[in-house]
Amino acid sequence: MVPMVMMVLMVLMVLIFLILLMLLLVVLVLVLGLVVVLVVVVLVVVVLVVVLVVVLVMVLVVLVFELLVVLLLVVVMLLVLLVVLIAELVVMLVVVVIMVVVVVMVLTKQMLLVVVLLEVLALVLVVVLAVLVVVLVVVLVIVMVLLVVVPVVVLAVVLVVVVLLLVFLVVLVVVLIMVVVLVVLEVLLQVLVVLVLIVVVLFAVVVLLLLLLLLLLLLLLLLLLLLLLLLLLLLLLLLLMIAIA
């Protein structure tokens, strides 16, 4: 009886040890999953910081580009003003020359030539003004394109890149979290299956041990019955011997 009880106690101790070992494995798997999630979160934060730094650098580049464009605009406007001043000086010189010629011709009574020269002067002035207007319009169009279109395009490209990076990071985080959850669930399921198998096997062992114990008890009872039968036979023999004597 004592060896059977000791065996049952040893089986129970092994069962408790295996259960504790499986629980330790589950805790380790959960800790590893949490570590993986934390690492992923840290990586995502680092990537977001890098993306924000890149965006800030791009914004600074755009601002510097706009400042350069403004400086270019100022330089172009100064050049245009210089051209206008030179043109005005040329026109004034032409006007002075023509006035001198007109005065000379008036003094010499050549009125027809005066009229022709006045018409030529008017045409020259009109052409000069038209050229100046065209130059100013072209310069303004170029400056507007540089100031409006280029920064908008650059900012649009930067925003598209940032949005794509954020979407990629979100998808990556979701996929990694799903993978970690699936791995943890799979490990837990395997651990539960192993625990169930161990419990079933140990239960079967305990049942077999109990059956063996019952068989031993039955054998002991049979032995006792046999001993009783032998004693009865001995008593009968004694009684017969006494009766014969």
C-alpha cells in the first residue's frame, strides 16, 4: 500500500511540475510578445521622428527657395528699373535731339520734315513702351510661377511622400501586431493541448494505479478467503480425527 501511495504522490508532483513549467512557458511567450510589440512601437516612433525631421528639412528648403526667389525677383525688378531708366534717358535724348532738329527746321521753314520726325518719335516711343510692357509682363509671369507653382508642387510631393510613409508604417505595425498575436495564440493553444494530453495521460495512469490497487485488495481478500477455507478444513479434519478417536 505504501509504495502505491508514494507512486500516486510522485505522479501528482510530476503533474504539478509540468503545469508550472507550462505556465512559465506561457509567461515567457507573453513577455517575448510584449517585448516585440515594444520594439515595434519604438521603431515606429523613431521612423516617425525621422519622417518629421525630413519634412521639416524639406519645409526649410522650400522656405530658403522662396527667399531665393524673392531675392531673384528683387534683382530682376532692379534690372527692369535700370532698363526703364536707361530707356527713358535714351528717349529723353532722342526727344532733345528731335526738339533741336525741330527748332532748326522751324527756323529754316521745313515744316513737312518736322511732321515726319514727330511721327517717327511717336513710333519710337510706342515701340519702347510696348517692349517695356512685354518685358515686365514676362518677368511677372516668371516670378509668379516661381513663387506659386514650384513651392506648391514641392509641398504636394512632400505631403504625398509623408502620407505614403505613414500609411506604410501603420500597415507594418498592424501586420506585426497581428503576427505577434497569432504566434502567442498558437503557442497558448499548443500549451493547452499539451496540458490536456498530460492531464489525460496522468489521469489514465492514476486510474490504472487505482485499478491495480483494487486488484491487489481483491487478491488479498482471496488469500484471506483461502486461508479461512484452509482453517475450516483443518478444523473439520480435527473434528473428524477426534470423532474417529
